[in-house]
Amino acid sequence: MLPEESSPGSKQEVEQLVEVCKHAWPGAWECAIFRNEGAGLSSELITEAVAATRWSFGGPPPLGMITFVDRSKTKPKKHPGYCYRVAGFEHIGETKVNRLTTLQLLPDKMPAPEAPLGATLRLFGGP
């Protein structure tokens, strides 16, 4: 049995989640990690991932999906997060801490829900 401090939904876990989510877009889905290891165009992979997210989690929140780009960790370019922009994300500013480039994809710009490759489909009901 896990100690209370580390059990799912414990006060400690909630505090850690709140600390991670301190930004101006609370409630938005957050794309926290992405790396293309040669499986195709990054923008197409991102679009497919958004469609799979919608299939898995249902309707998106009003603020849609956001992602942060740390310019110090990417190749220097005129438009950080270019592959996200091609996938429909728009630049909406920078975070106050660490000045991360922030990109957002609003629900009306998202692709339709689509099952990810290898998903087990249900015979009746939703995902």
C-alpha cells in the first residue's frame, strides 16, 4: 500500500500538479513533450496526435491545447515551434517564467477525433 502522501489524488500530488500548471491558460490541454524521430513530417504527427487526443478524451476544453517551446533547446529559427504553426497552432505570447514561446490550438481549429493506430475499438459506445 502506498503512503498517503504519494497515493493518487493526494494533497501532495495535487500540489505538484498545480505547480506544473501555473500558467495563464489553466484547463487547456497541454502538449508537454514531442519529438519526431523520423516518422514523417512533424506537423502531420502533431495533427494526428491532436485527433487521437480528441478521440481518447472527448470534447476539448474552451482554451483548446497549448504547448511551450524553449528557444534555448531548439535550433535557432525565425519562428520557434514552426511545425506546430503548420499544424494550426498560433503564437499567443510567452510565459512569465523562463520566457517560453507559447502556442495555442483552439477547439474550432482542431482536426476531427480519430482513433490512434493500434487502438482497440469498442463495439458499442464511445472510445
